[in-house]
Amino acid sequence: MDEGEGDLSDSGSRGVFLREATGLVREAGWLDILIFASLNISWGLSAWWYFLWGPYFAPGGNLHLGVLLTTVPMIFGALAWALLVTIAPRSGGDYVFVSRILHPLLGFLSSFGWIIANFVWVAVLPSYVADPAILTTFSLTGLEQAAEFAGSSIGILLIGILIITVSALVTILGLKAFRVFQAACFALGVLHFAAIWAVLLGASRESFIAAWNSFSASYGSADYDTIVREGLRYLSETYGADASYTWSVAKALPLMPVAAWGLLYPYLAAYIAGETRDVQKSMIIGIPGGLVLASASWWITGALLERVVGYDFLLAVAYVYGDGLGLYKLPFPPSYFAFAAIMAPLWLRWLIGIGFAAWILYYALYTVFPMSRIFLAWAFDRIAPSFLADMSERFHAPVKNVLVTTAFSYIMLTIYALNPEYLAGFTAMIPQISTTFLFTAISAIVVPYRGKTKLMYESSPVSKLKVAGVPLISICGAVYAGLLLVLLYFYFTNPGLGALHEPSLLTILAAYVAGTAYFYGVKLYRRRQGIDIDLAFRELPPE
Amino acid sequence: MRLFYASDVHGSEVCFRKFLNAAKVYKADVLVLGGDLTGKALVPIVRSGESYRAEVFGKPWLARSSDELEKVVATIRSNGFYTVVVEEDEYEKLRRDPALVDELFTKAMVETLRGWVKLAEERLRGSGVEVYIMPGNDDRWAVDEALEGSDVVVNPDNRVIELEGGLQLASLGASNPTPWKTPRELTEEELYSKLRRLVEEAGDPSVMVLNVHVPPYGTPIDLAPALDEGFRVVRKGGEVEMLHAGSRAVRRIIEEYQPLVGLHGHIHESKGVAKIGRTLCFNPGSDYSSGALKGVLLTLERGRVRSYVFTYG
């Protein structure tokens, strides 16, 4: 047989006779998946991180090359997620396929790692709405006192509580409110970049220097030339770094762990695979598509920053600010959008600031929403209490589930607001990379060969995708695993990245031990109730 | 007693084979397949000399020998579609004659079900496993004959059957009216009347397993997308509008009689469990086109659902 290899999904076509019958309707399409992927990467927030800390951790490393080095292998990673959920199109993400392909405990720990990391993110990320988003916007629009409040511990706490509460309400109000909120954030976020690109396109190096010097002077901060001169001198004398800006791959490699902070995250839509129509097409377009769009937005922003702001300034200001040389006295951290905004009229500064906040505002929502899918999958498999799967009659949403998630989010936010050092954001990547992502990569590698899921693989259209006889999904998994190992190497060997923060790592380790104990405890408890939860993970052989 | 329930396999060969193997893998004493057994599509494979061509949803398939044809048929069948091998002129005739297509559909359904019953007999005869296979609203009345006369498979539709351990299985495959006007639809009043007769016959609610294809109305297990006259999904503000599509009669019967457990299918999207009074109602959902069999495994005792777990095999 040849030519064929069709995905025999439920849709009409010539050549097939259909009859009227009841059936499943899935609602999310490829565009929803693309927006999910784009927002979970957060073009804006991760671009801020990349253009501030990228030069800091990789002096002289070409910013475009750094994006490429991360994006290309990550496209394979994005495809690994897309293909895995095509094989098992069920909501619940990595938990579903890792538990079936590798082992139920690994599936549980994979989603457990995701939850731990996201409870850190849900505390850390809304605080970025306070600082730098609101802090920068208010400072640039002359609202100094409000800016100062937004950057204080109490300001961060209150803004975080507000965001988490709104996110919980939106989730409870249902998918419609979720989509409106999501679309509004995405639209504002895209406008943010359009405004920045327009400002930078109309500016020159000279106009930026003039704007910078004028704005800095009002805060007694150093001028452009001083920052460049002193920053580069400090870099050379203190670190002995060769800061010449070249296309050297070796110099650009350390940009990868910084770029990965955003580009590693297009996978989120995998958690709603069970609610997606034409899963293969939607996921294969949507997940890598969101990644490529994010990379393109960084590429354009980077090119414009290099032309207008200059790489030397980006590098120098990162050190002047990062190492506290006393020359940078602005009330907000350096950012690509502040560089553009100081050249913009007042109304555009508001748009740029609000647009940046929009790239973070939905994040708490993105934590609550997939977590409800994980809890549902756990509850159906009898690992979590049944009430977590309860759907409210009134709201058609898992209200109890959302309330539990929200309560945890408040606790984590309070811990972060009172002691920001305790929950280091980069440390949150360690459990995600070493469990959620790595287990996913390994699942993708072995799924065509594992006896228990071989049949599911062979009966899916993914089995037809091969390169030189090797299953495409295995190739994607292998490249993805390689990328993750490279990133883990950077995170574990460069303490400056902040991933090796001891209290965070110990907390995470303790959480894993507790998670493993919980899994086996539940298994024992259910067995006493007469339930063998292993049955939920067992694939039935047809023969 | 351990009971495995699945529903809505819609002609999927692979799902049915998995259903039979659930007895061994899940150590189930009773297997119940709760309706909508038959497929929705018939794929004509056109013979041209020694080769065979088919087109499934815009994608061409070609088999150059009978061995290859067997593989193509197996792949198409695993998705729940029926196949028919025809010459070019026969295919053209089918395109012009819906009645002929209808006849072929019925023939394929009946033949497939006969094959399934035979397979169940081969695999489960002498195992002690009770096998109940019930047609649902989508299944034509003609398929009932294929489920008759077996010493292994029993069609429990519209009957009360005593299960192992003294439990009573009261079954009904018909549904309330759907937009598709499927073969086995009844008004809510008719449904109530039939169900009432069944539950009265079954007697003690604490041992009653109510196997009714359509789920009870107004629960988390009966939510389906709203459809317009052209069967298109209704969207409001970009959002799919969901509505309760279950049966009010089924809900009323459960509220009034409080059986031990309710087993339901019909709405593929609404996997879950709902509690109506003391009765736990299950809908494992369906994902038959992916070849995965969704089900629920229950351990039942007199007056008690000792445990349950949803499966995705």
C-alpha cells in the first residue's frame, strides 16, 4: 500500500458515504493553539529578560545567533509535544502520555514538577506586572509616587493578589471569559511590539543618545557615553571578557539558557488536546508556530535595538545595573521597551507600558487553567480526590479545583513578596526541565518501541512520519532531550543564572520526595478500597 | 463483582477487540457495551484491474495486491469505517443511488456485528465472563438479529437480567430525540414509561444497575455542543455553546428509584461521574476514532459501589 497514510478523523470528504449519527465535537483549533503557545512564551516578558540578561551572561554573544541556537532544536521539542498529543489526544498534557508510555509514577512526577514550577511562576510572574511593568510605566509617565508603591513589597503583594483573583474569577466564569481575556492580552501585547518597532524604526542612534541623556539627567543617572565606557571597562577589568560582538557560536551558546526562559514554553496547548479539533494539524501548526513567531519578534526587536541603542550599550548597561556600579539611578530596571518609550510621546508610553503588562497579566490564568486539566486527569485516574473533578452546575467550570489552586497561589505569592530570594524563578526551571520536559522527550523517543503503547502509536497518523526509516517522533524527542541536557549543564555550572539557589532547590527536592510518597500512599489507600489504579494506565491489547 | 463498561465504539474494530480483552486485563466478571455499536461511514474501494483505490477524507489510498488491500481495509476499519470493494461503474451507481448506499450500510453493519459476536464467542466461551452488548440510538433495528442466538453474547436491550452476585441489569438503548433523527429515538414520555416498567421489574434499587445509553439531563455527563439546523456547532462570541442533551426521563427515573449505579454513553465529550441522590452515574466518553477504548471499571456489591476507575486503553 502507499499514497495513503490518512488521518481518518471525523470530517466530510468526497469518496466516502456518511450517515447521520451522533458524535464528538472538539472546539479549539490551530489558531487557539498558536495563541496559547505565543502567550505562554510571553514574547514581551521573555524578550525583556533576553535583551537585559543575554548580554550579561554571554558578553559578545550574537543575540540573533542565540535565538537561532535555541529555536532550531526547540522546534523539534515543540513537534515532540505536538506528535505525542496526536497519539494520545486527551487533556492532561505530559501526565497522560508519560504515565502511559514510561511509568505512572513518572507521569505523576512529571505533572507534579509542572505544578511545583508553576506555583513558583504564579508568585514570581505577577510581581513582574508591578516591577518592571507598572513601575516603568508610571515612572515614564510622571507618576513617581505610584511607581514607588508598585515596586514595594506591599505593592507587589497587592497587585499579585489582584491578578490571581481576577484569573480565578475568569477561569470560573468559563472558557468564554478566558478567551476574551486572552485575546485582549494578546492584542495589547502585539500592539506593544508594533509601537516599539515603530518608535525604533523612526529613531537613530543620535536621537536615542539625546533622549537617554536627557531622561537620565533628571534622575542623576549616568549618560550614554559614561555607561558604555565604564560598563565595558568594568567588564574587561573584572571578568577579563572579550566583549567584541561577533557571530561566534561559542560566544553565543551561553545565550541559550537565557533564551530558553521563554522559548522553552510553547507546549501549553498540549493540556487541552482532548478539547482540540483536528489534533494533528492544530498542534503541529500551533505549537511550533507560536515558537517561530516569538523568535521572529525577538529577531526584529534585536535588530532594531542594535541599530538604535547599540550592542555596546545593551552590554554595558546590563553590567552597570546588574553588578550595581552606582551609575544607573533610574527607578526601574533597564528594558528594551523603556529604551523605546523614552523616545515616544506620553500616550505611546502608556500603550507600551500597558502592552508589556499584557504579556504577563494572563500568566496566573495560564497556571490555573492547565492545572485544572491536570487535577481532572489525576481525579479520573483516582490519584487525586474526586472533588477536584467536580464541575460546577452553575458555572460549568471546576470551581473547587480553581479554589484550591488559587489558595496555593496566594500562599506562594505571599512567600515571594516577603522574601523574594526564597523563590528564584530560574530554579523553577530545574524541575520542569528535569521532569516535565525531559520525561516528555524520552517518551517521544521510545513511544514507537514500547510494548505497552506501541499499538496506540501504530494506529495513529504519527507512525507514518519517518525520516530515513526512523520515526520522526523519536528524532524530535532525541533533539529535544539534547537541548534540555545542554540547558541543564548551563544551569548547573553557572551559579550566576540563579538556578542553584539552595533554599529553592531543597524545597523542590522535598516536594518531589513528598510527591513520590503521596503517589505510593494513594496507591495503597486505593488498593484498600479495592481500586487498582494501575489499571487506569494499562493499554488494552486488541489481539 | 467487577463490571467493565464502555460505549459508543461506532464500528471501531480495534476498540471492540480491546473491549473483549478488558475481561482478562481488568479481571472483569461482566462486560457491558452500552450502545452505538455501528459505524458512520462507508468507504468504497474501487477496483481497477489488479489495483484498488480509495479516498478517505481527501487522502488517496492505493493497494496493488490483495495483501495490500487487506492492510488498507484493516486500517480503515480500525477507525470505525466500513469498506466495500466495487468496480468503477458500481461506484458511480452508488453515488447516484442513496437507497443502494443505505442498503450497503445495513449489510456492512450486520455482517460486522456478526463477526464481532463470533469473535466474542471464540475468545470468551467458557471463561465465565458475562458479555452484554446493547444497540444504542444510532444503531438500526436490523442489527438486533446479529446479536441473537449466541451462547456468549446477550443483547440486554429493554430487559432486566440478573447478574452475578444478585445484581439486576436494567437496560435501554433508545435515546430522547436528537438533531440527527437516529433510528432508536423516543419521546421523553415514552422513555419514562419504558424505564419505569424496567425498574419496577428489577425491583430492589440497591442492586439495580441501570444501563441506559442516554445520560440523565442536567448533569456534567450530558453536556454537548449546541447545533444549528445544518448540524453546525453554534458559537457565541467565538465560544462553543454547550447545552445539556441528556434525557429528563432518565433523570426522573434515577431521582425516583435511586438505582445503585447508572451506566451511560451517547455524549462522547462528557466523560465523568455525576451523583443524583445516592446514585452514581458514569459516562466514560468515547474516543473510538483514535483506537483508544474509554471505559469505567466498577467493583459492585449489594447496595454499594465499592470502587471505580476510569480507563483509557
